[in-house]
Amino acid sequence: MAGYGSMSNGCGLESNSVGHSFGSRAVLKNLSFQVEPAEIAFLAGENGAGKTTWVRIALGLLRPRRGAVFYAGMYSQEARSFLAVVFDEPPVYPAHTGSENLHLLSGRIRLDTKWKDNILSALNIDEHFLRMKAGSYSLGQRRRLALAAALLRRPRCLILDEPSVGLDPFSREIVNNCLRQLADEGTVVLLTGQDFNLMEGLLDKVIVLHDGITAFQGSPADLKALYPVTLLVRTENPQELAGILPGGSVANDTHGQYVQASFPSRREAEAMVLKLQQSEAPFLELSLRDISLESAFKSLVAERGVH
């Protein structure tokens, strides 16, 4: 694939102090973040946090009360030629065939044949599918069609709402590879949703939206590093080892008893592993368990008083 290079005039996508209210209820208060070219970012937030409101503002479908969203220093109206989006409820033209929708939604009269074939194959879109009227499609089929149209544009900025919906695991993996390839060419990719488990290995950045502002912005590793790492030690004498480990406690699982202890950082946990390995402490197995990205997100939100 031929690359586009990175966007000019600073960062690829910038949300600059965006605020919006519905009546007296402030949904977005001062939402600021950046996504650089070649990054795949995840805008995460609980239901009702304001993700969809922000997307509508970012696309020029809703005027913010204050602030703005820029693409390479341009407003959305100026950036339409290199911007693509797939909503959680994708629009299609029901009276037209899938093939006609691809051309209408992608805005492309001529398509790169090899790129098109790769995308359609990844999304399990065959000739029978393309000959059908889009009005007969299920939600999953409409999402696959809209996602294909967005990817066919090979945009410089791509926004996907809940990108995994309607895809089987095999198709999802291939689509993720396509997103990674686009990002490596300099495309800004912004995903929204809540399904961390399906996207954790794909992401370069996580942006947590809470109470109308950016509660966190950084790499997945940075988010997980905010929370403790657990050291698990299997031993024939758990009570004895629990007294050696700071904060150690005995627990049970299907394999028997073990000792666990939490450490503020992985570095401190690894230091304890080394200390145990060099000691004569009786253990059968040592393992470190990082917090999952989803658990880190939930912990961050909970700390801010949602629950």
C-alpha cells in the first residue's frame, strides 16, 4: 500500500477543550486529547459518558458549546476528503445493492482492486452479498458493509465506533491487521467503545473519558502501571512463606494453596522474585499477574466516584 505520510500542522487529531450540554446537564466539560499520525487510540468511557456526543461534534454533526476538534489543524468540514467514520448504527442506502453502497459510502468511483479484494475477503463479503439490496441486511451485515466502505477510502483519519460488533474472531483479526497497516502508513485511527479484551493488543493509546473530561491519556502499559502487580507463589508451606512476603496472604484455586502479594509496580515485584530465587525460601512456582487493561479502566473510573 502506498503511504500518505503523516498529517501536517501538528498532531493528526486534536480535541481542544470541547464542551457540550443538553439543557442543564453538562455531558462534555473540557475534553482535550491528541492522537498522533500512525497511532491507534481508544476513546473509552462508560455508557452515557459522552463518547457519541464527542464523535458527532468531531464530524461536524453537532456544534459544541465551546472548543473544537481539529484534523491536522483543520475543521471537519475542511478535512472531509481524508476522513472516514463508521457509527455504531451504520447508515446504508436500503434500495441499493451492497456493491452500489460501497461506491456511494466510500465516495470512490474507481477502487484499488487488490486492496478492495483484501478488505471484502476479510469481512466475508462475497458477490452474493454485494448483489443483495442493503435493506435486507442484518445489523451485523450493515456494519461490515460500512466498515468495508470506510477502509476502502484508505483515509488519513479513521473513526470507528464499536469496531468489533458483527465480526467473527477470524474477520476481527484480519480487520485489526488492516487497521495496523493503515496506522503504520500514517493514518490516525480512533476507536470508541468498551471492549478492551478484543483490542488491547492493537492499541497504542488509551483515552479515558469520565465526567466530561480526560481522566487518563497514555499507553495501555501506562494505564496498567497505575495499579498493583500481583506475585503468586506456589509452595508446600504457604503459611511460612506468607510471613516472608510483605503483605502476603494465603489463597486457594483448583491447583491448591498459594501465597499472593501485591506490589505498586512491576519493577518492585520483579525485585521480590529475584530475592526469593536467591533465598532458601521453599517455593514450587513463581508468577507475576498484571492487571488487565479492562480492570485498570474500571479501577480508574471507580476511583472517580462513579460507583
